[in-house]
Amino acid sequence: MLRKAYRKAREFAAAAGAGARRRPLSSFCDVPTETADAVVIGAGVVGLAVARELALKGRDVLVIESASTFGTGISSRNSEVVHAGIYYPPKSLKAVLCARGRELLYKYCSDKVIPHKQLGKLIVATGSAEIPKLEQILKRGIENGVEDLRVVDGSLAMEMEPELHCVKALLSPSSGIVDSHSFMLSLVGEAENIGATISYNTTVIGGQVEDNSLHLQISDSKVIENHEGEFLVQPQLVIIPKIVINSAGLSAQHLARRFRGLEESIIPTSYFARGCYFTLSNTKSPFSHLIYPIPEDGGLGVHVTLDLSGQVKFGPDVEWISDVDDFSSFLNRFDYSVNSDLSSKFYPEIRKYFPNLRDGALLPGYSGIRPKLSGQGQLPTDFVIQGEEIHGIPGLVNLFGIESPGLTSSLAIAGYIASKFVS
Ligand SMILES: Cc1cc2nc3c(=O)[nH]c(=O)nc-3n(C[C@H](O)[C@H](O)[C@H](O)COP(=O)(O)OP(=O)(O)OC[C@H]3O[C@@H](n4cnc5c(N)ncnc54)[C@H](O)[C@@H]3O)c2cc1C
């Protein structure tokens, strides 16, 4: 039904000159309108997990994704680490959903034969001054119910990892890695098998609260790609869903601000922190565990992650970057380049725990951008998941600041949304 309506909308747009007629966003009398049950905006790992969960609950789900395929945003630009749930304030959404999400993710990966490995992680103190911080992390982990954490003497840690230098470490056996692409592919397959539809190359450009529901304004992504300026695009379709999950990752706030009738004061400010990765040239991984230094402001420190083929990567660092305009954010036009000069910052960081790192061994890898709710020097924040009780709009759920551990938590976030906001 919706596919048909969308096709109709495209035909309509073509006839009208590729949707280029300009109008204020409030009046769209000649735009086709369709009702829907549940719309999930964004086919990243979180949107896909939510779509699957809602479809399993018997909802008729439409996922709207601006890109030509799933998972091209934050979800394909991360460390692919399954976090144990150590660092976060106790009882926070991050702590609770990470621990639950980890269990669900390991089970899902085992059941569906998705490549993953519970490698274990060493959090390392590289000098005695860092030992109190390691102890705080241990205390925090225990408060969060991560029961398998173990303090390991430097000598034992260095026996486990001969290339490692540290004076003390914390072993987290339940940390691991997952092939995030295979995981998302499985979510897509499962969601589609139980009736969900994904509309790619389709962008939600705004919305309007009318008669107590959110009317979503939809455009072909090509139209906004070719559009200059951003406020006067006419949508090609208006969809009126019973449930809307705003899971647009880096653009969740940009989009929410374009929902007329949604109180602006409840939309948190967005901050963006790029993290770059470097890989090792032509070398087998010197480590068999994930190696993490003590966390830094804005991130978990330049750590060692392995992928499932045994390739090692170092990162991500933290670089605060400025915002982009609404449409560029919907189209994921962020700067993901990795400047090779950055390696001069990585070498000394990495050599604190990997002193044998050779000059010239680091090669630029890739980068990802964290959707943060606090800026440089500010305290870390929790995930924000807002339902009607916060904004007063029936059926709308906004997800803001779904940074790490969002991959680990994705199945738990989906369960949380389905049980708390969807009857
Ligand atoms: C550097 C880095 C390292 C990380 N490491 C880890 C880790 O090791 N472990 C872990 O658990 N987590 C990690 N994370 C966090 C994790 O990757 C994210 O929490 C997760 O991928 C967020 O998924 P998402 O679906 O919310 O966002 P996204 O994957 O960005 O999906 C949002 C989707 O919405 C689409 N979209 C945007 N605007 C619109 C619109 N207007 N209309 C239609 N579609 C739209 C986008 O194209 C995109 O596909 C890391 C993150 C970063 C940046």
C-alpha cells in the first residue's frame, strides 16, 4: 500500500518537474497523503533493531532511509566492539541497555551464526598515576553488575600480551567484537521477512503536528541532493503514521527541529566528535585482546580493536567538529576524511601501551562521528529516548545522542521502545 503510494508520489513529483515547486512547509494541499502504522526514520543498526522488534510485535512497519542502503551512517563507522557496560553511571540508560544489549547481541549472533568473538578486553594503566582511575573503573563496573571483571598485575597482563606495556590492567572477559554489517543484514532480512518495508533513497524532510498526530513530509533523496537552500522543498508524499521512531542518528535533532508543533526546548543541542582510526601496514595483529587505555574526555581513548579477520586498528581519537546544515546532515555529508598528519598524535598515545610500534607503521583508516549531547569539557550524557510524556505528541519517539555503546545496546533499545512506548 505504502510502496504504491510512494510510487504514486514519485510519478507525481516527476510530472510536477522533479518536485521543484517551492512552497512554505505548512501548506501541502496537493501532495498525496497516506496513513501508516509505524514509521522508523533511519536504517542504522538502532532503527533496524527497532523495526524488527515492532514487526515481531505485529506492527506494520515502514523504514524510511535517505541513503541508497542500510547502515551507511554511524553504524558502519565504529569500533564494532561489544561492550560489557563498565563505564556508565549506574542505572543510566547506557548502563542498563548496554548490559542487556550485550546479552541479547551475543545470543542473536550465536542463533543466527553472525560472525562475532568474545575476545576479552584489557583496560590498562600505563603508569602508577593511572592506577586510581583503574580502580574507579573497576568499582563502576561492579556497580553496573559486570561481575566477571578481574584485576590483573602488569606482569601477568604482559605475559598474556607480550607486546603490551602496562603496570596494571583490568580484564573484561565478556567484551568482544561483532561483524556489524552481517548483524544489520540479518536485522534487515528478518524485519522484511515479517512484513517490514524499507524505502531507501527517501528522506523525511520535516513534519507537522495536526489533529494530535505527526504528519511526516517525505521527499525523494535526489530532490534534496539537487536542492539549493533548504527550507522551501515541497514534499512528494505526506505520511500520517500512528507511531514514528526518529532514529536518524547524527541528524535526529536537525529533523526534530523541523517537526512543527514539537516544543523546541525539549530538543537537546547536538555536538559532533569525529573519531579517526589508523591501521597497521602489512602486519599481523600484535594483540589478541582488545586493549583500552584509561578513557579520555569525549571518548574511550585511542584503543586497539581487532576485526574478525585479525586486522588491527587503533582509534578513535576525539576531534570536535562543527555542525552541518539540515539537508547535508540528512544526506550524511559530514567530513569523514582522515588526515595522515594526525598519525603524529597517535604514535605517542599508542606507544604508551605498545612501545614497539615502528615509525611509519600507521596507515590512515576510516573515521566516524559521535552524535554527542555534551560538548568539549562537559560531563558525559546519557542516551535520550523521548516519548509522549516528554513532548506531548502521541506515537512519536525521539532518539537523541545514541553514541557508543549504541551498537551493543541496539537490541535492548528496541525492546525498551517496544515495551515502554508501543502498546
Ligand atoms: C567512532 C565511533 C565508534 C563507536 N564504537 C562503538 C563500539 O565499539 N561499540 C558500540 O556499541 N557502539 C559504538 N559506537 C556507537 C554506535 O556506532 C552507534 O551508537 C550506532 O551505530 C547508532 O546507530 P543509529 O542507527 O542510531 O545511527 P545511524 O547508523 O547513523 O543511522 C541513522 C540513519 O538515519 C538516516 N537518516 C538521517 N536523516 C534522515 C532523514 N531525514 N530521513 C531518512 N533517513 C535519515 C541516515 O542515513 C542513517 O542511515 C561508536 C560510534 C562512533 C562514532
